[in-house]
Amino acid sequence: MPMDASVKPHDRLARFLADDMDAVNVLIRKRMASEHAPRIPEVTAHLVEAGGKRLRPMLTLAAAHLCGYGGDHHVKLAATVEFIHTATLLHDDVVDESGQRRGRPTANLLWDNKSSVLVGDYLFSRSFQLMVETGSLRVLDILANASATIAEGEVLQLTAAQDLSTSEDIYLQVVRGKTAALFSAATEVGGVIAGADDATTKALFDFGDALGISFQIVDDLLDYWGSDATGKNIGDDFRERKLTLPVIKAVAKADAAERDFWKRTIEKGDQRDGDLEHALELLKKHNAMEDTRAEALKWADTAKDALSVLPAHALRDMLSDIADYVVSRLR
């Protein structure tokens, strides 16, 4: 397949995997149906068909193909990964009291919190049914562990996000939980279902882990940097009092007055007119956004390095390009 430099890496990957993704989408629609509770497909369709990039399920498909898989269980695993992701989004929007995602009203805003939580629970259950159908205990172990790690990361964030003593190590732990765990599980199970050796599945895990970390750091930075891609307004994390990496870096260099400002706005939630602008000034003063950008680039490089042990393949190159693409949003 000739490479077209004008096509975004994500779209190139989507084209390569188009037949598989069609099968995944058919399976998702089939499994999100409910004979007894029509609200389930209503709520799920609102999110699943909102135009998300479907990056996580594509990572599973790509990893399986890269390892020479010829069966159809990778389609079930890709749908599993998307169901887990969608369930966490439904729950996250309730926890964060969000009103918008991908530029559209959230399910909890259109319906209610109860529907979002319960439909999220339903999708988690559906994901476990799909996992079991592959007949692989190791796959079940990886994805079950990832589901637990995601929940753990979200709970850790509840306490860490508004505590100025939160370190970069704790932040990384949160990110590994709430975002990277599903990326690394998505890539690892693709290798496992293909019967790849331990070195290959470890490389796929490491790629997904580093890609997920880079992805989340970029997302957190764009909240202050600004981007149309996220569907968020500048400063949403500040208003929601989330202590993300740019602020953690600025707090580490803060003088007493600046520390008082962060304590008032983030820890106490006493935010006033002009506070966001002042926060942006402090991030700029301490080079926090550039330092955070460097961190995202470092993790993208780590992701690409992990791929070096994998066999030469067009998909390996596409995955490497995806790592570059994730951080290209910062340029």
C-alpha cells in the first residue's frame, strides 16, 4: 500500500484496517443492543457514533496483524477494548460533571447521571462476555487487570488532583491507570491472541504504555495550550481543579505568593475573574508548558523505541507514525 504523506497517520491506519474495523463496528452495534432496555443503545450510540478516532481498538487489530494473526478473535478483542473505553467515558463524565465531549453534549447531560452510570456498567459486562468468547485465560487476565487499574487510577485522581503535594510520580501513576492501562492492554492482547512470543508481547505492551502516557500528557497540556481537537475549552482542567503536569511543574517552582494562589484556586476551589489568565502567566513564567511538552515527546520516543524489536512491517511504521502524530498536536 503506497504511503501518502498528506494523509494523517491515524487515517492511514484506519484505511489499512478498514475491513476489520467494519467488522468491529457491526459487532459493537450488535452487542450494545438490549431487548429490554432501549435506553442502553440510545446512550451508547450517542457516544460510540460521536466520531471518535477509535484508536484503541485499532491498536488491537494492528498488533494482531503485525504478529501474523489469521483468525477473528482480534475483532472481538477490539470491540472489548472500545466497550471498556466507552464505559469509562460515561462514568468519567458523571464524575467530572462534564457537559461536553468531542464537541457534543455528554450522555449525562442529555439523559441523566443514573443512565450514564448504569449503561457504563452494562458495557463493562458486555466487554467481559466478549473477552470470554476468545477462550484465552491470558487475554481475560490482561483485560480484567486493565479494567481494575483504570478504576484505581480514577480513584487515585480523586484525591491527588486537588492536593498540591501531588508529585510527578503520583501524576504518572494516575495517567498509567486512567489512560495508559487500556492502551497497553489493547496492544498486548493483540500479540497474545496471535500467539506471539514473550519478547514481542512485552514490546507491544511497552509501546502501548508509553503511547498512552504521551497521549494523556498531550491532552493535559492542550487544556492550557489550546486546541480544536480536544473539544474542550482552554482551562477546563483548571476550572475543575485538576492538578495536571503543567501545574505540578509550576507549583514545584512557585514562590510563597504563587503557592498561595494555587492553594486558593486548586485546593480550595476559590476561583475568581482573571485567575485562569494568572495561572497561564505562571505556567509561562516557569516554562511549565515547554517542560511538559518535552515530557510528552520523550514518552513518544519511548513508544517508538519499543517497536524496534518487532518485525519490519508497514503496520510497525504506521504505529511509529501514530506516536509522532500524538505529539504533533503540540506544534
